[in-house]
Amino acid sequence: MKVAVFCSSSDNIAEDYRQVARSLGSLLAQNDHELVYGGTPCGLMGDVAQAAAQQNGKITGIIPDNWKDSEWVNPYNTQNIFVKNLAERKALMANMADVFVVLPGGIGTLDEAFSLMAMHQIGETTKKVYFINTNGFFSGIEQQLNHCLEENCMTMNSVSAYQFVNHLSALML
């Protein structure tokens, strides 16, 4: 199974989040799942890839061309796929992966997750998005999505696109 992970590239992030990223990378490799991610050695991206590499996991980085010859390419990747831009990167990850895991992150992370949820809503995919809600990181987003449902701005079909979990053990991989 190919598992895309969306997460922060920030190195200045809480250790709790970094530990979950490392645990996820190990879990994926130990279960022979391929990690598909943004390809950089920074932040949670680097943590999840390094942990997968330490368990001899398969790691595919999807990287924008303008980072090709920079420190933004993780040496732990077993395969790098270079794309024109972030939109192409997001589309390729959406097509390649079987399931998606979202760790703490910022605008790019949320954009990737919400794009997949929107694709699910209009029937372009049936793939699931799991938000790992470490220390309540995604609780505000979960609350907002519930509010959208209550206000009839979303349907139950939309809700089937995602799941918030507090621990990696709740992932259905």
C-alpha cells in the first residue's frame, strides 16, 4: 500500500509531533507500506522519511523542479519524482497513494488534505484522509467541519472522506 503523508517542513516544531512522525515512518516501513511525501529532509517530512529509511522502507519523494539541485531533496528517498510545481505535486500524490495521513502542518498541509476531501465530495476519489490529532492539533478543524455539517454546508458523504484519530494505532492501513 502506498501511504501519502502530508505534514510540516518546519524544523521548529514540538517534539511530540516529531515523535509521532518518526513512529509513523517506522510503522509504514515495518508493514511494507511505501511512504509517498513531499520529499524534503526538513521538519516532520524529514522525521517520517528518516524513520522509514531506518526500517529499510520504500520512500518516494515528490519534489518541485526548482528544488532539484538543492538541500530540499532528502537523501533518504529511495525514489524522487520531480514535478513542475506544487499543484502537479499534489495531483501526483493524490493519484499515487492509496490512503492519506495528515500530521501537524501549515497551509500546504491543509491544502493537500482539503483538496482530497473536496475530490471525495464530488466523486473523484474514495480514498480516506486520516488526521492524526496529536495533542488536539486538529481539534479546531474537526469542530469547524462538524459545524459545516450541522449547518448543511456538507453532507454525510463528505464526512466519509476523513477521520480524526488521536493515535497511530487507530489507522486502518
